[in-house]
Amino acid sequence: MTTGRVDLSIVRSLVADATAAPSLHNAQPWAFRCLRDAGVLRLYADMERDLPRTDPEHRGLHLGCGAALLNLRVAAAAAGLAPVVRLLPDPAHPDLLAEVHLSGTGPPDDTLARLGPAIHRRHSSRLPFRGEAVPAAVREGLCAAARAEGAQLLFPGAWHIQSLLELVRDAEHRETLDRELRAEAARWTRTQPSEAVPAADGIPGEAFGPRQRGSSSPVRDFAAGRPVPGRGWASFERNPTIALLGTARDGPVDWLRAGQALERVLLRATSDGLVASVTSQPLESEATRWAVRDPVSAMGYVQMVIRLGYGPEGPASPRRPVADVLDVS
């Protein structure tokens, strides 16, 4: 590994791609600092953007920042760079999540580079999918993407999917009864469309998707009982394709790896013509998280529930300007 002064235009481009990552409630809980002379880009947790009621252990925050880190690695590879990444490099500063040395001497990762065009095409779709099955070869490609980041992707059987759907419904019901949870969700979601209420973060009304009619799909209802102008009803797929993303252990470094694996899976899915949405509702409570795990699998800890399929792409959610998340020194 070598060090060297980096071009700020390249750094800004990398950060712009990194911040296209998904995060819980689109809170975008990340910040970047470029040590220009050293050729280092640091990723920090922005604790002013945490969700204390929804995500008290900051597991979701780490997942989102891990997803941003994967995007950064993909963008760097596409730019011909071979970055060297250290996770949680300083125990005295737990908010410093990763240190990326941009001037690595190895060859660029071509597999990652090929995912570059998917970064800004990937959007969560909370719309109905077609009932078309995802081919086995495509599923295996997604599993390989997770394994490349030290995680596991599992497609559970029909009986376990039904159990998962019940857990999602139960979690949704508990959320409607929890005033603090509802208030936190309302802070980060807007029932009006983005053109009516411009913002740089959170989830706008057009990204909620329709209400479900006569079916059950693991799509979080961000309206939480609030009226959404123009929002209708729709029938969703009867037998959704669900995948569980998990890790062997369950600490901050594992959450960062899981976030990278999640985004790698989502970018691979986008490249393969799939659309996806994610939900962590049944994972946000210790009382139900254990039940999400498939008891016949070797997966240690489930980190995310992913819905995959073929259908319309979801609308883009807003993103903060690079100048708001990047500091250069």
C-alpha cells in the first residue's frame, strides 16, 4: 500500500456514489472525512441521525454505513482504484467505522467494478411485483455476492416464509401501538410527495407504495395510519420471494460486513433485472428477531429480510449533497 495526494474531484464522485446506499428510514447516518495528503477517506457514523427508538443498538445504522462503504468500493474499482479498507480501525473512536486507503497497489476488483452502473439504478420498490419466479442461477449469483462479503444469503422454504409474513404483520401492529415508534417514523417520513415538500433525506410519500389488498408481502407501511394524498390500494404477489441475509456473529464489525453484503446483493439483483425492498421490522425487537432465523439453517444472526422479484422500479429517494457529508483536511 502506498500513500499519495488524491484528486478531490475523484473523492467527491466516490462519496456521491457511496451516499446512494439505502439506510433505515433513509436517515443517511454517515459522514466522510478525506485526509487528502495521506490518500485516506474515513467513514464515520453520524450519531445525530440515529433512530434511538427503532434502532437502539445502532445495528441498522451500521448496516446503512456498511452499504455506503460497499458503494464506495464499487465506485473506486470502477475508477481503476484498488482501495484497502480497515473496519473499526480505532477502538478509542467507535464512531470511526472504516478507513479507506485509496492508493492501494493491487489491481482493481473487476467484479465490483461491473456493479458500478447499478449504484444509481438501485431503488427500493414498495410496489407490487409480478408472480414470476427468480431462476435458481440468479439466486445462486445473489448468494455468491453475500458470501464475497463474509455473509450468508438464504432463501427459506414456503412454510418459513409464511411464518416471516406473520412476524412482519405482528411487528407492524406493535408499531401502530407504540407512540414513540410512530413519532420517530413520522420524523423521517413525509406523506406529501417530494415536489410538494422538498427534503434531502427521509422517505417521501411517493415512495410509500400502495396499500396491500387481499395479500401479504413484507413491505413496511410508512404511513402508519396517516392519510397519504393519492395513495391507492393494490394486490401484491401471493407468494413473495424472500431472502434472509445473515452473519455468523452479531457485533458492530459484523453489522458493517452485513451492510456491505446487503448492498452487494442489491446491486447484483439490480444488474440482473430484479427489483427489491427490504424490511427489518421483525428484527428490531429481541422478542421476535430470534424467530426470523430459519431453525434448520446454519445462519447465526439474521440481519435483514429482503423481498426480491420482477416488477416496476421504485422512485428515487432524496440524497444529501456531498458538501453536507464530506469534510476535507
